[in-house]
Amino acid sequence: MRRPLTEPPPIPDDAMLAELATSVDRSARRLLGRSLSIREVDAGSCNGCELEIHALNNAFYDLERYGLRFVASPRHADVLLVTGPVTKNMREALERTYRATPDPKWVVAVGDCGFDGGIFAGSYAVTGGVSQVVPVDLHIHGCPPSPAELLKGLIALLERASAKGGSP
Ligand code: SF4
């Protein structure tokens, strides 16, 4: 019998994740007076970035205990977390999601594809990075970025917004 071809799970670093997640929640409460609500938008990703974003909510990381919430509607969101190169088919959906999100709002482009199209740049089916379609406040690089890098990006976003008095 061959063993399953799965990778071993990452070594838990609960203290580091707890510190990062608590920092996100503290910054959000200082800026908004409540927890941060995030709407994830897949604008054409290969789903690698989604696996890492979903990991924030799984039983291993379970970051909702620190107040980080993923919401089902852009109308309830503070942050749009956008993955993938923006495909031509998803361009309008991303624009409509952006318009449906109440101000003040922040857009975070996740992954190398979200930055400039990544490995899909130049494809006939792709418009380009997220900033080609909607204004982007922060890029989180990586292919894909790890949950810890996602949290560090959110902290940087909130701290920058606080320094600007809460405006995007
Ligand atoms: S950055 Fe990497 S993991 Fe994320 S959508 Fe692009 S190819 Fe997939």
C-alpha cells in the first residue's frame, strides 16, 4: 500500500498567530469601533489563494475567535479581499461588488496574480491585476501568501488607515 501523497501539516505556532490576530482585532476596534468584516472575492484565481484564506477560518487557525469575520455580502464588509488575476468574465462582478461595499472601504489584492496577473498575465482571458479594475489599498504578495502573511497584510492596512485618520 502506498501512503497518501499529502504534505504534513504546518507546525502550529499558536502564540504567533494569536498575536497577529489580536493585533488585527485591536487595530480594527480602534479604527471602526468593532471587529473587521471581510468579503472575499475570487476574481479568477486558481483557488490556491482561497485555500490559504479559508485556512484562517478552519479548525486549525480558527481566527473567528479573535473577531475576524468573513461575511456573505459586500454590503456588510469593510475590506474586500480579492484574489486572482481579474478575468474578463469576472471584471463586471468585481466592479459591482466594489460599488456595493459601503464607504469607507479598503481593497486588498491577494497573491502575485492579484498584483499584476501573475502567471496568467497576458492571457486573452485576463484583464490584469486587481488595480486595473478597482482602486487597491494594499497588495499581499506570494503564490499563495500564507495565513500569517495575510494577517500581517491586514495589520499593515489597518495601521496605515489609522495613520490617515480612517480614510482609505
Ligand atoms: S497567486 Fe498563485 S495561488 Fe494565488 S491565484 Fe495566482 S497562481 Fe493561484
